[in-house]
Amino acid sequence: MRFSRLAPLLVYIMFLNVGAVLASEQVACCGAPVTDDKNAAYIVVNSEEVRALLQNKTPDLSVVDARTPKEFEKAHIQGAINIPVEQLEIDATLLPVPKHAKLVFYCNGVKCGKSKISANIAMDQGYSDVSVYIDGMPVWAEKGYPISSE
């Protein structure tokens, strides 16, 4: 008898959980396009892809750290430039030119949204080759890949 009273509540809770999963941000890996809530598609790249781009000295490549200057000074991907998302939101001209440049944004990992916001700003400005290194600084450091500090 008690279960029959709880059944509607359990169905409601399951419905909420399914809705939350469906509404959550889509995350892909290995060059798969991702669409966020702005409907802007960018490419998600993994650690090895970013490392290869840097090692191959990919022409017109800019790896952009979207974190704060303090975080950047403490440690950042070797060869990255710092354009904090807060500054980019105010002045999108901080992005490197030309518009066909390959931009790879990163921040503090999968739960940090700074790189995704920055990627969307870049795309809104007409940049066409935009990627997000979703694992960010924590995984880069964990893998022992080159890091700089200033």
C-alpha cells in the first residue's frame, strides 16, 4: 500500500533526473563538434591533439588560456597566451588576428566554463577554426606536458 503512494513521487523524481541529464552540457572528445546553449559549434580537442599542434608549430595557432592573470602566472601551457574571459567579454579585439587563425581555448578543466565562453565569443567575432581543450590545465599538468610560469 505504501509503495502505491510513493510511486508517483518516484516517477516525478526520475523525470527530473532525466530532464537534468538531457539539459546538461554536451561534452565530446577527440575532435567532435559540440553545440552549447548559444548553438555555436566548436571542436573539442584532447591533450594529445593540443600537444601535437604545439610540437608541430602549427601556423597561425594561438593556444589561449581563458583563466585569470594570477592563475596564468602560476602555471600555464607552454606557448599559451593569456586572454582572461572577463577581459574578452569587454574587448573581443584582444583576440589574435587573422580570423582564419586556429584558436584553442582552455581553462581549469571540465567544470570550468571560461574556455567555452571564450570560444563562443571568438566565433561571434568571425573566427572559424575554434577549439576547446576541455580537460584544461589540470589534465595537462597531470600528464607532465610542458608548463611555464611567470
